[in-house]
Amino acid sequence: MLKDRLDGFGAVLIEGPKWCGKTTTASQQAKSIIKMQDPDNSAEYLATAATKPSLLLKGANPRLIDEWQDAPVLWDTVRNDVDGRTDVGLYILTGSNAVKKEQIRHSGTGRIAKMKMYPMSLWESKESSGEVSLQRLFDDPDYDIDGAQSPLSVEDLIFLACRGGWPASLKARTGVARLLTAQEYINTLCSDDINRIDGVQRNERIARMILRSYARNVSTLAKKTAILADITASGEFSVSMDTMDDYLEVFNRLFVIKDIEAWCPPIRSKTAIRSGLKREFVDPSIAVAALGLTPEALHTQLKTFGFIFENMCARDLRAYSQQQRGELSYYRDRYNLESDLVLHMGDGRYALIECKLGSAEIEYGATHLKEIVSLVREYNKEEKQNPIREPDLLIVLTGGKTAYTREDGVKVIPLGCLKW
């Protein structure tokens, strides 16, 4: 994706949480690099950016400007330089937090292409067998997935959710050491990153409490009032809604939180369809670390892990569908009819997806998906001029071993055998 964008635009911005591999990936395409957070040179870089930022652009192209947001003026400097040249593939910008719109003068549209980067999916970390291709599921109606195997047990999935998709964790020598990356991520986030992002001093303990409450409500439609009530229940801190909103905004800007919006087709009345945000993290390990859980603890808390498993499914689906401009939503109504995830591709195709850890829940999930299809068809009988597209795929993602297609057409696919 990065190479394609460098072939078509003057510059490319890679955004995503820290430690997900942005710099390493960009370095593979770059011919010169400047790291704005280099401790030996950062003060000089910032002084140069304040005086004559164009000097920081000097170097072989593509030139990587790592953590460019430390000097937001570089955005307009890059955009101006791209405007004055006919070449493409001049710059790569990487950023671990989102800059506010008022900090830059121009959106960069047409000059700077944007792409997201996430922690690794199971396929990227080489744990998924990759026997079932998401793209081929959409493209080939006759695609035979029957018998595809996942090498992962539920215990394996629990460990991988706790470890997360952080590239650094793969270098660790032991299983215990691999779990430390997510824990250290939380420590650095709450003690340092929440203050560095805008220079405002925030309380580390409050930050941890907010993350813990968010983690307790992962993959649910919990309202902010409920999250706030959970935070203040202990009586340790008196936190206002404005304070919580400030922390949540920071977590969003740092790409820690990745909430999912509702899909609201007119198949029910507007009051029947839930429209709140589904609470999610960019990686399931953040929820695990925030809760202080271990793989061993989750072995006896499979109900809790079911919510974390859904978060892991969302992470992988984002990675696998990104090249097709995939977006995730969910469907739920007041009659408890739901699709845990709705994957929308850039060309209008979409899949209804249920995330069910155990085989006993497959029938329940498939029934929900088929009922939503029935509602769409009923609506289309009445609405001839503006019908709703029927879903292209019905999928139950599981923690099981074997993929197969049910007689009703629902695809049952272990997360551990999926790839892009």
C-alpha cells in the first residue's frame, strides 16, 4: 500500500499507534531519514523547524520524516515543496498521534496520501494458517473453504490476544517476556504520552482508571455515563464528564481507542436501531493489560474473553480489508437482533459478521445474520426505487479449528485461518 501511494503522490502519511511498525515499514522505502524524536538532535530539529523548516527536507527522496507531528509546521512545508515539484514519492511522514486541524493550514488533499497502520493481524504475525482469503470470499462466489484448518486452540488465541500484534513482542525470548510489551505500552501511555501530546499535565492514575473502565466495557455499547459511573464508583477520584472526555480525546488522538459506529439501515424504525458507539481498542492486548489479566486468568473467564476475542476479530478485519478501503460498523436493535460487525468494502459490497468463540454459539449467530437478511428483503419489497443492497457474505468468525459453509450459505471461519 505504501509503495502504491508513493508511486502516485508527492508524499504519504502513515498514522497509527506507536510500536506498530510504522518507522520500520517506511524505512524499507526511504532513501534518507530524519527522526524528530532522536534524543541527540531533537532540540536542533525543533529549532530549525521554528526558523526555516525547509532545511529539514534536504536529503535523498523518498525522505522519511519520523514523528513529524512534533513540528506541525512540517506538514505545510512538505505540501508546499510537493506543489513546486513534478515528482512523486518525495516524502514519507509517520505519526503516532493525530494533529488538530487548526495546527496545519492545508489539508494536503491531492498532495499527501494518507494511510492507517495497525498492530499486526494473526496472518502478519504468522500465527494464522491463511487458508481462507477474505478478498477471495468477496470476489469468488464458488470459493470452497470447506476443511481449511486453524492451527490455534482457544488457549492459543487467549495468549495471542494478551500478547497483541506488537512487532517488538516477537523478538522476546520467552512467553512471559512477550506479554510485557502490552504492559509497557500502558505504562508509557499513561505516564508519558498523555502529557507529551499537547504539553498538558494529566493524572496517570486517572488515565489508568479510565482505560480500565473502557476495557471492562470492550465490545459493548456502554454509554459514557456508565463508564464514568464505573470510574467514580471506588471513590478514589472525583472525575467529571469534561475531564473524562479530555482523556478519551487524547486516547483517540494517540490511536489507542478505535470505537465502531452503528450501521443504521432503514429496516427498522429509527428508534429501534441502536446508534451508540461500540467500545473497542486498536489492539485487544490493551484491554487485557488495562484490566491486569493474564492468559491463565482468562482460561476461566471465557465470557470476558468473548468480548476481547471480538476486539481481536475487528483488528484483523481492518488489516485484511484496508487495501479495499474496508470500514467496520455493527448492527443492533432493541429486539436484540445483531451483527457484531458489518464489514463495508469501498465498492459497496459488505459482509454481516458474528464473532462467536465457541461452536455452541454458531447456530445462534447464523440465525441472527439470516434474520437481518430477511428484514432487508422485506424492506426492498416495499421500497422499489431505493432498495438496500443485500449482504454479499454472512460470516461467523470462531475460535474453532475447521472452516465450512453451512447449507444456508453462512460461512463459518476460524479467525486462525483467515488472511487478506
